[in-house]
Amino acid sequence: MTKSLARVYSAELEGIEARLIEVEVDLNVGLHSFNIVGLADKALSESKERVSSALKNTGFKPPTKENRKITVNLAPADVKKTGSQYDLAIAVGYLQATDQIGEFDAEDKIFIGELALNGSVRPVPGALNTAILSRRTGKQYLFLPVENAKEASLIGEVNIVPIATLAELVNHLARLAIIEPHPRTEFKPVENHELDVSEIRGQDFAKRALVVAAAGGHNILMSGPPGTGKTMLARALVSLLPPLTLAEAIEVSQVWSARGLLKGNYVERRPFRTPHQTASPVSIIGGGPNPQPGEISLAHRGVLFLDELPEFRRDLLEALRQPLESGEIMVSRAKSNLTFPSRFIMVAAMNPCPCGFWGDNEKECRCSAYEVFRYQKKISGPLLDRIDIQINVPRIKFESLQGPKEDGGRLKEAVLRARENQKERFKKAGVDKLVNAELETKECDRLIELSSKANDLLKNIFNQSLLSARGYYRLLKTARTIADLEGSEIVESPHVSEAFQLRVREE
């Protein structure tokens, strides 16, 4: 048999970034075999069975003894290949090598998709990520499953061609039946209204803290007896946040697509993730044998709610320190380092003691002083230092339950105005940030202007309360957010005073 060689392109996910992979199919004389080389995992090694059946059931000539030796090489060979998204590329490469498909230019095309035994094409994770790769590498056409077309079409400058069956793809490449590219997906953000802040009665101080947290992207810790509304307050925070922008939606959708969670659409609203206390560090931080983003990355540009904070594993809580500071998490492995985005607002809730009633005016605490001390010490000082707002949520009074509702729209308008003030300030200064909480130390010194009284108050607080340098700058950023809520260009002493009041819980 005359040697024949074909080359097409597919993609491999490395974390949330897609990498271009060459799929080479070679037919040669020798004993019959069908081998896939290039560090293929189990799912990929089984691709030859799916491809063979799909070709046969679609009406093409599958790999048989007559084809002799078939070798599929995935290059670069030193990169581990995982998943079933190579099925489509392998099938196309085989058909091209055996002259069962007309000539076409493969240099500007990428193929991803899992083949069913009847030749239909199943969805795969990472379609949006691959569309970004196509745009970056100049590949004009991305062939993928129909179910993945909408998410991938969020990315412009690439022709997204949705494929339902292998036969459809072959007819398109042979120009027998052209498939029109999927129209670019129109981005429509969805308001976050699952639980509005107006549904919460009372707790005015806590709601003020939520407004500050939403306006500046600050982390918040709420402590109080059971049943005071901490969980409702956490869920209501999302309703105060502005809708996702297109750039943010693409960032978040990249993470969700890599985990296969998009279900054929992009992320329309800000994420709200609530991992359980029994969750493993890998599931929350990210990683694993084939590193994937965890809950802190799935909460990117949204809210991560940790209920009953002291019940989480100590090593897990300590692992949160780096992403809370930098807005990203680096997962290190022997052969590579992967970085996942994790810029979220952390909302934590906890009881003040094991029974939950330490410091409560109505119900007596049954815990000893040592039990209270031990329980609260589960949260380390360095972690608390990274939480800008720390408040007590006391027992609500009966009159508040039947009182008037808060105007949630008014609170959200205040948040939007404050964020717009920040946006204008950052734009004038040439700073690529979204909210005050993201500012670095040098940017705080340059962008935050204090009045003389505010500076004196800050100096007094720093000297008397023994704030760390990190605590000082976090207090400064919170004060800047409060000033933005008030529409003030300069941070005044009342802004610093409120920021300090929001940071220090009464013990």
C-alpha cells in the first residue's frame, strides 16, 4: 500500500488555556494496527474504537486489515493529551489519508468533538477556550459540536461551524452541503435577583456592610448567633453587584467551560458558589492529576460563600491566603505550573462559639471560655487580616421583622455610582483595575488622597490598634470605597472611622 499522510489540528486544555495540537495520521505497509501516540490518556486511547465504529456506521470505510498499519501522532509529543475531544480530528485525518474526502485546506481549521458510535458528535469541555485559541493563532474556522456553538460564538473573529454528525462535516469539507457558521452570540447580562436585599428585614448595619463590600469588592466576615440572617445576607450580596460585562463574562465562562459546566451557554450572571465544609482542598483550591479550576476559580468575578467558616479544614483555609491577596491561584506540578483566576468576594459566616450563643443577650452560652477560645482560634490571624470587613450580626428584634422593607434598588444604585467613580479614577490614572480592593500598595499611595484629619485618625488607629501594614492598606481601601459611596474625591475622617468600625468586631 502506498504511504499516505494527513495533518489536521485540534486542541488540548491546560488548565483553562487551550493549546494547539497537531493530529498526524499516517498509513503504511505492515501488520494491521491502529495506534495513537503522543502521551494519550485512557479516554483518548479508546478513541480508535469510537472512530472506527463512527466511520463504519456513517458509510465510510473504517480501519481494517486492508489499511495495514495506522499511526496517529499527537504533537507536541511531550504534552500529555487528555479527553475525547480529539475524535473528530482523528476521523477527519483518517478520511483525508485514505482519500475518502475531497481536498481541503486544513491549516486554518481546528476540529474538536467526541464521536458517538453512530457518527453523531457529542459536546466537549473547553469550546470557548478553543475559540479564544483559534482567534489567537489565526485559525479562521472552528468545527465543534452543535451544543457548544453558542458559547464559542461569544468570541468574535472566528467562524464557528456547528457539526451534528460526521457525515455533515465531510459533506461540508467536500463542498457538497455547506454549513453556515453560527452567528456571533449577542451578549445579554442577566440581573442577579435570586434573593434581593430588600427581602431582608432589619440588620441595617449588616446591610450597610454589604453595600460597602459590593461597591469596593471587599471580603466580609459575619459572626453571630444562629438564625440571625447571615446566610440570607450573603445570598443577597449578589443582588447588589452590577451585571457582568462582556470581558468579565468571557473570563468567567473560560473557567466554567474548562470544567464542562456551561451546558451550551455562556455565564450570564455573577457566580455564587457555596462549597460544603467537607469539601477537599483540591475541589476548592483547584488541582488534581489533570489540574482543573476549583471553587475559588468558579467564583471568579462573583461571590464565594463559606458558611460555618471554622468547620472548614485548617489547611484549606490557610490555602485561601494567597488567592485572597493576589486574585489568582498557582497550581504547581512536576512538569508544569498552571495559574487559575480567582478574583472573588469572599463572604464568610460563623457562630461565635460551638453552641452559637456566646455574647447573645437573650440566650445563655453553654460553652466554657476555653471552648470559645479554641473555636475562634480555628481562624488564623493572617487569614483574618485579609478580610476587610468583620461584623457582628446580632439577634433581630420582633419589631424589625414587621417593619418596612429596605429599598434594594436605592442600595444598588449607590453601589453602581461608587463603581463608576472608581472606574473613572482608574481610567485617568491608567490603572487596570475594577474595584478598590484590587489596588496594590503603590497604587493606594498614588490614588487615595487623605484629608489632614483623616490622616491623623489613621495614624492614631495604626499606633493604638496595632494594625499590620496589610491591615493599614486594607483599611485605607475600605475608606476609599466609603468615600466613593458618598461621592467624595478626598477620604475624610468619617470615612476612615466607618471603615475601622466595619473592620473590628466587638469581642
